Amino acid sequence: MARKRNDSNSKLPPYTYRRERDGGYYLRPYLGSENGKPKFGKDIRLCGLKAPLSEIWKCWERETNQTKDTLRWLLGEYHDSNQFKDLSGSTQGNYEDYREKLTNRSTQSGKKWGDAPLTAVSTKDIMRYLDTYPAKISANRHIQYLKAVWNWGRLRYDQVPQRNPCMGVPLNTETPSERYVEDWEYHLVLDLAKESKRVPYLWIMMEIAYLCRARRGEVTNLKISDIRNGRVRLIRGKGSKGELTKISPRLQLAVDAAMKLHPNAPSPLSGGYLIHDKHGLPIKKNAFDSAWQRLLRKAKELGLKIGDEVLKLEKHFTYHNLKAKGVTDHTEQWAGHKSEKARMVYIRKLKEIDATR
């Protein structure tokens, strides 16, 4: 029986391994079997340890002469394009996550979606993905992304079928969230986040999201240079207007804590990120999502001991709900939205008004 790959190697291409001592990822070519035992060729260096997963796969495909007609190949071409590079950092991060989820999803036959020939991807396959993927809203985002990439590819490559299999497929129903995070719920999770030594940035990201009414990508994209003259300069996404948020004493505590994160980390040439990892890079979406889910599970299962009582979170909330709480609690209910309709999406408390008479 083949040995199961450990978790750190599970998303890597076949026969690809991380070698710390040599500072890179290596391919060990499989040459078949001899006398009942597997035979391998000489190790081939693919790339350095800091290379993203997409680059590792690209190098593997180059070395193994993979065919240029699979879903993995198409997504890889798009991510190497100028169109992808012109996207905002947060959108690129989301698309990287969508690509990983799509290519590593297993088909009914047990193979990976990424290895499927483009000509074999059908409308029924897309519908099945939407029906069976455990997170329905995430599945919508994956298919919307695939639809856009397919349209991009069919205009550029002969091997991409002109019929987009995502066309005409109904997405899962989405109901706008009306969840308002109560103060006690927020502070319960915040206090647990402050206890975490493993993920010291969690509580900081919570406070900035709430106090600045910001999305995750807007928080992780903040640079140190955005903190000036007692204000936080926030560049909002999705067409919303940016703003300068005055730094309150509470917001100052979060900013000060962020400044102390990994003080010896190198700074990118484009400028240091306010919240960064030990390499000086912004927090990746996958890392944050995993840490957030662990935090919420802890809040629901273990809770927080206050005196003789243990307070537990009863109802799950998302990180994005913190922006809605921030807008709802803000005196002007401001978050840069260009339309009243967009602003109202984030106001989660019913307005009190007088009776007619």
C-alpha cells in the first residue's frame, strides 16, 4: 500500500517534496517499477521554498511536459496573465483560493478536477459541483470565477471550447445576512483572540474591521504608510469610497499592537504591511480563515470563564459580520458606499421611529 502523504505535502503535485535543508521544492520522477519495487529518477529542483503553490504546479507541469488542455492548465495561464496581475491584492488572494479549491476537488471517478480535460467539463459537472460542495455561497464564487476564466481563455486559446459550461447554470440561492453581532458576543470572541499566542494578529484584525468598518482584504492591505497624522487611510474595494478614519484610543491600541508584530520581518519594496507574517507579507486568506474557524469553535465549545461562569457563543458569525456591526454602531453609519441601497445592506438593527399619531 502506498504511503499517505503528510498534510504539508498533500496539495503538492505528485512526487513533489519540500526539502528544508536545500531550500526548495523537488520533483522525484517516477520511472515505473523494477522487480516489484518503485523506481525513481534523480531529484529535480522546481523552485524555492517561498514560491506559492501556483508556481510549484507551474514548474511541475513544465518539467513533466503536461498537456495544455486541462482545467489546471487554463487556470494557471489566467493567473500568469496581465489581466490577473492588474487585479487588487485581495481579489488575487481570493482567486488563488478559488483555484485551489476547484483543482483539488475530487470528481465522481476519484480524480482531481484540475486534471480534467477541458472538453470533458460539462454543464452537468458544474451543476453537480454547486449541488454537492459543502459551502453553498463559496461554491457560487468558485463557479463565477471559473466562468470568467473560461471566457478569458476561449478568446485566446484554440484548445478552450467555445461553449462555456458555466453558462446558463443557476447558482445557489443567496439570502442577505441580517446577523447583528451583539456586544457581548463580540467581546467574548475578542477576549479569546487576545489569549491566542499562536495567532497574535486575530484580535487586531477584529478591532480594525469593526472600528474602521472594513472588509478582510481592506484590513490585510493596510500599509504602515497608511497610518499618518492620527488617521488611518482606508482604500476600500468594490467601488466604495475610501476614507480617513480618525484614530480613537481604542483603535490606537490595535494599531500599536500591529506595529509590534514580527518587528524583524523584512519589508516589501512597495512598503511594509501593517499586519504581516514573519516574512513581512500580508496574512493569507487561507491562514486567516483557518484561524478564524478555530477561534469560533473555541468560543462555542469552550467559551470564556468569567468569575464562576463560563460564557459560550451560541450562534456563529462571520468576520465580515464585524463590518456590518461597525456600520450599524457607527454614529453616521458610514462605510464609503456610493448608494443608499448598498449602505442599507450593512445596517443590521431596525430603526426606531415614532408612530404617525
